[in-house]
Amino acid sequence: MYDNVRLVVETFEYSGDVGALLAAVLPLPQHCPRHLLPHLAQAHWHRYRAQSGFDGLIDREIAASLTGQAGDPAVARVTSTEQYRELEEARADFHARQDPGSLVYFVNAYTALMDAVDDERMTAALIADHARLLLVLDELDGTDNYAEPVVNGLHWTIAHTPRDDPQRARRLVDRARAQGNAGRRRGQVLADYRAAAQLALRERPVWRDVVIELAQYESDLYANGAPPIHLAGAFVTCRDLAAALERDFGNTATLPALSQLENEVSSQIGPDVARFLRTCHRDPRVLQAQRDKVETLLRQEIRPGVLVERRDQAWLLAIGLPLDHEGRLDALLDLYHTHDDLWELGGDTTAIGLAYDAVTEALLTTSPDDAGRAKLQAAIANATSTIAIQTRSPDDAKDAVDAARALVELPARDQGQRALRLTTLASALVRQFELGANPAAGQEAVTVMEEAIELTPPGDENLPLRWSTLSLAAQKVAEDGDHSLFAKAVDAGAQAVAIIPTHDVRRIGMLYNYAAAVQSQANTTKVTDAEPYREAERAYRAALALLAPDHPDNARIESTIADLLYHRYRHCGDLGALDDSLELAEKAVRETPPDHHWWPLRAFALARSARELATFGGPRADELRELAITHFRAVSAHPAASAQHRMVCEQQQAAMLAEADPATALDAQERVIAAIPATVSRALPRSQRLRAVRQLDGLADQVVDAGARSGELDRALELVEQCRAVLFGDAWGIRRGWAKLREIRPELAEKLSQVEQELAEADSYSDMTFHIEVEYQGRTSTRDWDPRPDAVERIRRLAAKRDHLVAEARAVPGLENLLAAPDLELLRHRAIGHTAVVVSAAGTAFVVPGDYLEPIEAVPLRQMTEITARTQVRKLREALADVKDPACSFDRREEAQLDVHAVLEWLWDTTAGPVLERVTDARLWWCPIGVAAGLPLHAAGRHREAAGQTVFDRVVSSYTPSLTALADTVTTPRPRHTRHTALVVGVGERKGMPVLPSARAEAEAVAALLPGSTVLLDSAATADAIKEGLHEHPIAHFACHGRPISSAGHPDLGGLMLSDGMFVPSFVRDLRTTQAQLAFLSACDTAGPDPALLDEPLNLTSAFHLAGFRSVIGTLWHTADSTETAVAVYAALTAHGTRPADTAHAATALTETLRRMRDAYPAVPTRWAAHVHVGD
């Protein structure tokens, strides 16, 4: 039974009811009476235009065949595929069953078809259909798993949909709905709806469903608490729809909602506004008068109230114009500029988002060949770049650069216009560089601005601005490490000031940027001469003098001077500057509204100066202290504060409250720790993650101190687990998750492993550049290669993929807490029988008993402070350097050994002794944090006395990177069926390094105790051969030179030295095995902490532990070239070669060996105190 075709068409053309049109049952062409075939063709044509996807294209093909037109070959190619046949079967199955299983089958059929299609138009249509099904799947599952993929897919679809494509309006509506569903900003949703409505209003008859959906969306926004602007938007949309209906159907068409909305606008906003909006579209004179009003306000001098009045009048014009009015682009650009000024000068935190929304709407509703396209392209570049400040989004920063590049590629009428566009590009590149989204963007910005300046003739009014932009670009690159560019930054800033006319209002900005360059150079390079600070202050004050007393920029410059004076005090010791800093900072904060987006920075400057002044005591000390705490607290809670600023402020609060109110301090520290994951996101390149981790320096010690003072030991210890070994903990969690998944979901384990390896590879390219020289037939060619931008972008993509895989893994029983914050109670249950001691230089050790029923105990270390610990670490390092230095005299080297003894004795008296008075276990795991990580706790003791007051004589010691690592290691079953052989590597000779005569002898002796082992000596020890051996053997032994890993350089600059090359951390990281038991790294400096990152285990010993070795022996410093230690350990493990190696007793064997060596060489502690055991 079929519907009346003629009635279907007539009803739709009058009512615009798309639902009824699509629900109508139409006859097949061969079953339709001949006189109704034109109506059937019309019905299919309307259905094509009423749909956004491939189903609509099918309707178009039917309409074309009925009217004798040629079909689309691309559609025919799709419908002839096997995948399309399967799609139709899936569609029929879903329509019959209407359950989640059939829907998934339907979705997968679409995916398979899309994979088989290589035509962009067809793919765009299929994605539109696929997106709708994914949203239905989310709705059935009660999730939003597909919200973002749907939005991204529709972005692609619309980008590949021509502006004259009849389906474009429907696709814009699809994306509007998807963006609303994904929680995107309402302005982005509105831009899509308005662009769709603009197209719908041009249709004859009008597509009223599209226009009504926009009106309904705005009306719903207002009803749910959004500003009245949306009520006005709904009213104007209905006004335009009424006009279109009158156009199409005459006076017979009515829209009852219009009068109701007009009355509400009159009531909520004002009768004048309602009257203007109701009639302005019919009277060009009214519109011109409103435009003149906006232009007059834009020319007015900035003063209180002007910024808001500008915005309101620009909004009234933009909202009043019909969606397809020729003046709409200029009106939206004016609205953008008023919002941008309100953000930049007025501090309105919502204004920049609205500015961005205005240009986004303009971009969607403006033809690519519009004469104003270049202005719009510049605006979208500037708006997107500015909003990236607020969102901190690398995607926004990249979009800004892409928009600016598109602007530069547009034909320019002259060199001046090209220079102007290059300046826009440079500004976007600087922002991208600041956000860390592209490490090469800063230098490119400098190069781009140098070209812009070359294109600008002397005397051009824009030349000062270009010199100033060059100054800013060079300054940002210099701050990031290339200090040589500071000279260019300062010189360019000075040039801008020199050539800008004294009456030019832009001189204020030129002076400010010049001062900023001078200040940045002094701060970054820690200049102790006060003159650069004074020069910067003179320029800032000159800029301040040019401002009207009520100008909003007064507070910005005052706060900047306060910051300058604070740093002058810090670097030059000028206490008077600190007093002036506080005074100016207080004035700036008073002049800044609390909801201003720069208020947090200005309040932070105040809090910092007040805190510093409070340390000097005096009658105002308590007042200043309270002032600092109050403002640190306010900044940390401010919505406009960055995550980094919040963390710093919480840390400052905690430090100031630690003694007087340790419980509150612990609360503040917990808030700091809660923010850590965002700052070390895996989506960031390694250099940025390391920079973020450095900001946590000392936090774990502060947490221990606050926990001990407040008595909240369990809570403090749980927080310590979250705020140290952060990068290690992330990698450790993934590695342990892989090991479990390997048994349950091997395909998921493989995907996770692959992503980790690809992330590590991308990381390795994220902070290096290459200069390549090729010589061929006597000619040399060179080129530079900078892989960093691609690497950073790849890291972000891979991190998103990793997040998806982790979420999938968490659905596997037993992995629900993968990468989640550790639960202390669970950790203690899992580590039964293993007593751990967390040692802090803050003066406390937490003893975590192996019996989880026993409480954690805080052992006071009364003589241990951060200062004394640092002193002892420095003393130890100096002694070790002298022992190693062949140029040192024998007497000095002997004295250095005594210094090492002194450190070990101090460590016993202050730390190990008090701990072992409370611990009766014969086995102990040390977990030193902060400065304490640089001290050899396992070797502490009064070894020169025969009283047994040493750790060697009391317990078997091991170290653990974290309590989580310990719990995971001891609960992982040892493999039952494994070989007891080893990969043994001995490299005694390497160019540029001292020969190690004992390396070969050690390797051969170890191999003799472990029959069946693979021995690689000297040149045979290649990286590939070692990798293969590590997969074959559960034990690995290396006798060679070692080079410590440093966070200051590329991680693969450290490692084990081979005859020709290195065995670097990345090789170890890629190892995937569950059979590895013991690694013995008989090389120098394989277990020592990085002095710059004491709480992050970056050494080679940790790398082997992370790779799956249950037990690792390494060294804290340079050791003697001797076989004695290694051979003795293996002799103990194998009963002198009479049994397979019992690797479970590696720690015991090492302790016994070191004890015997101590007894044999009591005067040489560097020989027996260096080796450590990590793991179980």
C-alpha cells in the first residue's frame, strides 16, 4: 500500500514537514501510474534535499532516472559493491529487530563500506549517515563514547561539502546537534544552526524545519538560564521565517510565536530593542543609523562603560540583520572586534569565546569569493589564536596558524598587504610556540617577521608594530633556551620605540614590549646588576604616563612593574624594590575587577611579594602573611587561573601553613596533587612533561612533613605515591597492565604495546633537530630537518589512541584501576611480608610494616633537614669525584675515602640508626624521596667501629622506586618453567674511554657459573645481538662502561657503552617479556638519581626494572674495574656453580658480598658502598 504521491508532495511544499516526507511510503517507479511519475520524481528530489547522507543520494538517483537525467557514476559504484549489499542486509535486520546488537551490526556495515569507498563526496555522505547511527548507539548504551568521533567526522564531512551542495544545510544541522551533544560551546552550535538557517531561508519554499530548530535552540537556551540575547535571537529567527513564509505563501501564512516572542523581548530587554528587531530588516535607513552608531563608538577613546556599550550596539546590529543580508559579514566582524576589546582591555572572561563565535559564524555564512574574505580570514586567525590562551588547546593554536597561513596564501595587492598578513601569521606562531604545540613555531615566527620588516619601507606607519612583533617572537624563543636571541628581542623592541611617533597611541604598546624584552633577558639569565631592571622600569613607567588615569591598562602595567621589582629584589638583593613591588601590586589588584581574566596574575604578584616581606618579620609580618595566604588561596580557586598557577599557589599556601596548620597544609597539597595528571599528560612531549615534574620538586617532602605533623600518616603516604615517580609510575602502570592483558586479551596487549613504542619513538624526535650533509661526486649538499612539529602532533594523536585503549583495558576484570591513583590499603594488602621505609629529608621516615594490621609509624629524624642532607650529598659527590680523578694526589684520595665514611656515619646516626631501632625485620625496602634519594641508605653505618652499627650488619636492603612498584613486583608470580641461563655482555675497549681489562674476565667468570649462557664480548656485543639475548635469557649481566641518563639531554645519550655505539634506554624500554628475573649492571653510574629530578627514577637500573626484570643490581657511582663483586654474587646464587641460579636471593647475595668486601677493604668504602639492589 502506497501513499498518495501527489498529496505527499503538496503537503510537504506547504507544511515543510520533513518527518512526514521521509515517513511516506512511495511506490517503486515501475509500480507508479504514469501520470504520477513527475510527482514521484519531485517527492524523491525533496527527500534528497531533506537528508544529509547517502540515503539522500539514492533518492536523487531515483529522481534523476524519472526525469531522464544522467545518474551519478560515483553513487552507482558504491551501490554495486558487496559492502553495500551487506549494508542493506544490516539495515533490514535493524529495522526488523530494533535492538543494540542489530544496531552495532548496522554501524559496522557502514564502517566497512566507508573503508571500501575512495570518493570524497561519497565518503562525506556515508559519514553523515554513520554519525547519526553512532549517536543512537550512545543513546541506547547511555554513554557518550561516540560524541567526539561524531563531531570530528562531521567536521570532515562539512569541510568536503561544497557551499552550493543542497545537503550542506542538513549536514550543518547534524553537526550542530552533535556539537550540542558533545558539550561544545553554545556559540559553535549556534554558528552551525545559523549557517544552516541562512541556506534554508533561501529555499523556495523555505525549509521551515531548519529555521524552527534554530529558533527552538535559542529559546531553550534562554529558558535554561542563558542571557536574554538568545531570546532576541529566537525572536529574530522567527521574524525571518515569517518573512520567508509571506514570500512563499502570501499573507495566508502566520507564525503565532512571533508576537509572543516580541512581547517577551520587550519585557526582558526593552521595548526599543524589540521594536528595532521587529522592523529593522524592512528599513535600510534604520540599519544604516545603527551601523553609524557602532562605527562612532569604535572610534571613541577607551573609558569606563565604552567597551560594553560598543559590544551591545554591535550585537544589536548583528542580531537584527537578516541571516542572508549583504552587510552581515561587516556586522559580525564589528561584533568580533568589540568582544575582543572587551576581553583584552576589559578582562571579560567570556568575551573571547563570543568573539571567536562571531567570526566562526561569519566564516560559515560567507562565500569563499566574498570581497571581505581576507578580513575574515585575519579575524579568524586572531580570534582562534586568542582563544587558545583560554583553552590552552594545541588544536586551537594549530587552527589559528592554519588560518593565518591561508591568509598569507591569498593574493596580495602589494608588499604592504603581504607584510600585514605575515605579521598575523607570526603572532599565531608565537602563540602556538608558547603553548608548546609546535617547538619550531617560535623560530619560524622570527623568520616571518624579518621578512615582513624587509617588505615594509621606512616611514610606513606599521613598521613600529612589526619591529615590536619581532621583539616578542625573539623574546619567547630566547626564554625557551636560545638566549642568543635576547639581543635581537631587545634591539627590535628599542627600534620600535625609536621610530614610533610620540603622539601615536600605539607607543604605549611599543614601550611595554621593549621593557618586557629587557626584563625577560634579566630574569631568565639571572642578572645581578640592577641596571637592566631599572631600564625596563623606566620604559614601563613611560608607557604608564601616556595612559589616561581611568584607562583599564593602568593596572596591567602597574602589576608588571610590581613583578619586575620583585625580581630585582630576588636577583639584586634590593629590599626597597620589594616594598615598592607590594605597594604597586596592591594598587593593581584594587583596580582590577575580581572576575577579570588577568586578576589571578595580578593577585599572584601581590601574594608573592607579601610572602617574601613577611619572612623578614617586623610588626606587619602576621598581616603580610595572612595577605599572602588569602591571595594565594583566591588565585588557586579562580576560574581564569591556569593549572600551573593553581598548583604553585596551593604549594605556597601549604608551605606557609605547614607549621601552624599542617592539616590545612595537607589539604592544599592534595589539591596540588590532584592537578598533576593534567600537567604531565601523555599528550605532551617529553621536555614539557619533565618541565612539569620539575615544578613538583620538594612536594613529596612537604607532604611527609605535613602528614607527620598532623598525624594523618596514611593519607600523607597515599599522596606521596601520587606526587613522585610520576612519569615512572605512568610507564610502570602501562607495563604491568600489558603483562596482565597478555594472558587475557593478547590482541589488546599488543595494541597497547605498539602505541607505547610509537609514543616513545615520537618522544625521541620531539626535542631534536638535524643538520644533514651529503657528499656526492665531490659536491656537498646540506639541509636542515626539524622533526619536532610532526613529532609533537604525533604524540597528541597517539596519546588519544592510548587513552582509548586504556579505557578499553579498564573494562577487563582485574584492570579496573589501570593508571588510577594508588589505594594505600590495597597496596599494603598486596605487599604483605615486605616492610618498606619512606625516607624524607624533611626529618621523618615512614615505616610501612609488612604486617598490614600494624599501623604506619613516623620515625622522627631529628638531625635530618633538607639543608644538612644537601650538604652531605654535596660532600659525597665531591669525595667521589676526587677518588675518580687521577690528577688528585694520593693523600687527597685517601682523605676523600674518609669523607665517604663520614657521610655513611652521619647517615647512620641521623637516619638508618633511628629507623632500625624501630624495625626488627631482617629484610627491608628503602624508598628515599627528594634529597634523600642521593644518599646510600643501604650502606649507612659506622663501619670503622666493630659494634655492628651498620645497615649491612642488620638487614638485607633493597630499593623500590615506589610502593606501587614493590606491591606489583612481589605479587607477580615467578615463572615456574624458565631457563637459568644468562645473556652475558663484556665490553672492555671503547674508543675514547679507559680500557676495562677485567670486563672480559668478569663476563667469562659469570658465564662459567651459568652454563648455557650466551656470551657477547667486545665487538660481538651489538645492540641487535643484545636485544635478541634479552628475549632468550631470564638473566642479563653487563660488564662495561656506563653513562648516566640525564633529564637535561636526550634520554638515549645515556646507557651502557658498547664497542661501537650504546645500549640505550629506548632499547630496554621496548623489551616485552615476562620471563626476565635478574639484571646485573656492572657498570658505572647505572642507579644514581638525576640531581635535577630526584623524585623521578630515570636511571638505567629503573629502566631494566620497568622493562620487566624483577630484580636489578646497579651502581650509584663509578666503581673499580674488578670482577670480585659480580663473581661473588653469582657464586652465592649458584652455590659456586653447583645449582641453577636462585635469583630470588639476589639481594641477600649482594648484601653478603658487600659485607665481606667491606671487611676486606674497610678503608675503601667507594668500592663496597656503590652497588644497590632494586626490586624483589
